[in-house]
Amino acid sequence: MKSLAAFLRDRLAAGEPAIFVRVDEAKGSTPREAGAAMLVSETGFAGTIGGGTLEYEALAAARRLIAEERQRAEHKVPLGPDLGQCCGGRVGLSFRIADAALLAEIESAEEAARALEPAIYVFGAGHVGRALALALAPLPFRTSVVDAREELLTDLPAGVETVWTALGEAVVAEAPPGSAVIVATHSHAIDFAITQAALKRDDLAYTGMIGSKTKRAQFERWACREGLQRATFDRLVLPIGGTALRDKRPPVIAALVAAEVTTSLIKWRSEPPAAGDRQGRRASDGKTRATAAAGA
């Protein structure tokens, strides 16, 4: 999926006209919020303002502007029976011809948004780690795959960063607050060391390790001997991806984990806990997961 900047860059290089469509107003029940946007050329488009009939009509309107060589337009769209929709809201759309100045604006906005995206660190570039990279790549996160085996850090999806290091604990230590840590390496010893480092922090949105309830018990015994406080185990998600499905295929595991991590990150961003509340809130979540794991 191309970003708006990449799409517009290609259109300008090819000398193709494109129209920037933006939701300026969103009242009531609407498919997208104000600020949602897409770019439309004669033969393609990037981005979305919500799909459905609203987007279909916007695509047609944008292409009419291109055909008529017009620079700007505005539409007020009631989302009701006339559009074959039942949302009941109202959307205000603006249309403008895309140029180099707009490209600079979009690039700047995408760079700023990228800097604010939560970070996800996938430790392990094996089958599950690579499947996780593919599942997470389209999501609005900064995903990094970390491994000591350089030969495995190739052919990963565009936008996924790679970290070649045997010191996974150091990567955990430098992760920004609110990050997610997913541990799925080729070694239980490495898994345990990285997970221990993550659990020593109380400001991560998610810490998960691949495995079973038996592996969880082994980790807890090992970590206790290493001096980790037992209360911190409630913050560990193990097994990752839930216990409702017993499917061990990497793409299925990755899809389940991507949904789980996304929920945790969005919750963290929308309701960031105070320092004193972090352990308590995640302890409550962790007990639920531990109970489910014990019954698996």
C-alpha cells in the first residue's frame, strides 16, 4: 500500500494530474474523521476517506475536476438515503489539484506522524518473526525486527526496520515508553533474557513471549532465581495471540498477535496510565491472560 507522498511523487514525476481529497468536516456518524484524505489520479488512487458510496462519489468528482482542468472544489455530503447509506452524518469534502507544494506538505505531515507512531520490537527473524513483520507492516507503528543472525534480516516488508545485534536486552533498554516487545527467538535462553529485561520496565504497553503455559512456568522459576519480582509476571503475555485457537501456523499466529498488540497500543495511547498505576492496570490484564493460559 503506497503512502500519499509516494503516490503523489510518482504522479508528479510522470506528469499526471492528481486531486487531493480531504475530509474537512465530519458531523454525526461518518466513515472517517476530519483530516482523512486520499489522492486521486485518472487511473488510480491512494488513501481513503472511508470507502463505500461516499468514496465512490468522491473519486468520480475528483476525476471530473481533472477532466475539466479545475483547481479546487468543495462538496457537502449528507450521508443518508440519497447516497444509499444509513450513517446519518454529514461530511464536508475539499478538492484541490496536487502540486509540488502539496507534496512537501504531505511529506512533512507523514514524517511528523511517523515520529509519533508507537514502536514495536519483534525479537527473532525466524518463521514467526517474519510473519509478524508482514502482519504489522501496514499498521501505523514503527516495527523493528531484531536478530543476531544477519542473513535472516533480509527481504522484510518495506517500512520494517532491522536491528542486527546479539544484545537484545540493550534494545529493550532503549525502547521508548509505550513500546511493544514481542519475543520469538530461536532460543529459550535468549527469550528469557530479553523478556526479563522488558519486565523490569513498567512503561511498556505490551510484553509478550511465544510459547506455552509450560514455558511460562519455566520462565517464572528462572526469573525468580534471577531476582525478578513475582508481581511483574502479571505483565507478561504468554502465550501470545490468546488461547482460543490452537493453530501453530506462523501467519495465523502473526494475525492473532497483531490484533492483540494493536489493542494494547491503542489502549495505551488513548488512556496512558500514570506511573503509579501502570503495574496495577497491567496486572489486572495479565491475571486475565494468565487464567486463560492456565485453563488451556
